[in-house]
Amino acid sequence: MSKPLLQLNKSVVMEQEELTATCTAPGETGDIVFTFYDNGTEIAKEGNSNKAEVKFDLEGKGFHQIHCDYDVRVVEGSFKSSQSNSIMVQVKELPFTLVLEITPQSGIYVGDMFFISCTVSNSSEDLYLNSEEPRLTLRQGIKILATGATELNHSMVGRTSGPQEFECEFNIGYVVLETLKMFLVSWRLDDDTIFWIVAAVVIVAAIFIIVMIWWCYRKHRRARMSSNLSAEWNLS
């Protein structure tokens, strides 16, 4: 069996960038399945001819050792080839990050206004991705609040109490970055609200006391009536 030959379209890529790998089994025929490896871990399979091409992205920045091999399948089973040449690929960290901020960070009540900003740091750098149109999107659930290129600013009023979650997504070329942030909107207990809460508690407590007094009175009255009837029966 011939030694497989590995070819890559790039030796340096950015995070999330797609890499194209081609593995060839020179002179081989039949039912051939190629396997591709990243640092010894299987990442893709492809086959049927003596040449296979796959596309994948490498997880994690740093250096990755890529190689391939193939299996020739016959009636009796299959035969595995030797390992191909290895190619070192460097994965570089993306030169920008996504920042989502909410102001104020706490103490937001129903009816209060708050501000949301989403920005792409280092977005002014001359990247080889700049041929693609950048798109920044701010969402709350499925509702799109704002869109732009590399910076968004949005203001809104807290309508309901409870946890509020916002998502910012950045797309440029093959890159997709996402970040989430959650904060709590609370009810504001002003003087009027506190007064009516206390009044409601007092009213409920008073009704409970009246009901208990009435129940005890009825119970005591029935006990006296039962005692008098018993005494009359004994006299007769």
C-alpha cells in the first residue's frame, strides 16, 4: 500500500477559520476511506476514491499537527495504510473581542431607564477579514433591538420585573462571536406601596381574628346547649 500524501490550503489560520485538507493514496484503487487527524484525534472521514477533500476548523489556538491515513475495504475486511506526512498548522487568536455592558449594573426598578452598549474591541485593525461586511446585532429573546457594524448603543425602560437577558452577536466572514448578559429588574417599594401592603395585612389579620372569635363563640354556645339538654334528660 502506498503512503498517503496530505496537502493543506493554509498553514496559519485564525480561530473559527475553515481549513481545507486533501489526502491522496497514489496508485490505489477500490473502496478507500480516508481518515484525518488533529494531534492524533480523529476529526473527519471521507472516501470512495483514491483522493478525499474535507473542510474543518481547528478548536483552540496554538499549534496543531495534522495527518491522515486510509483504509482499503475488501471482502475479507480492510487494510490500513501507514501514516501520511504531518503538517503543522498554527491557529491564531482572533484580534478582536465582543463587549456587552449594561448601565447601571444593579438597582434597576420597573419604570427605570437603563442603557445597553455592545462594541467590538480592536475593530479598527486592518484584518484580512475586512473584505467582509461586519454585522453587530443586539437581541432580547427573539426580538432584535438594534443592528450596526462595530458599535451599538440602546436605551430602554424596565417594563416588567424579573430576570432580563440580552445577547450581542457579531458576524464577519466565517467568524461568529456571541456574548450574553443577565440582570434583575425589581419592583420599587415606595411609601404608597408600603402603606397599602401594610393596610392589606392589617385587614386580613382583623378578618381572621373576627372569624376566630365567631368560631369560638359558636363552639362555646353549642357546648352549653348540649350540656343543658343533657341535664334536662337526666332530670326527666
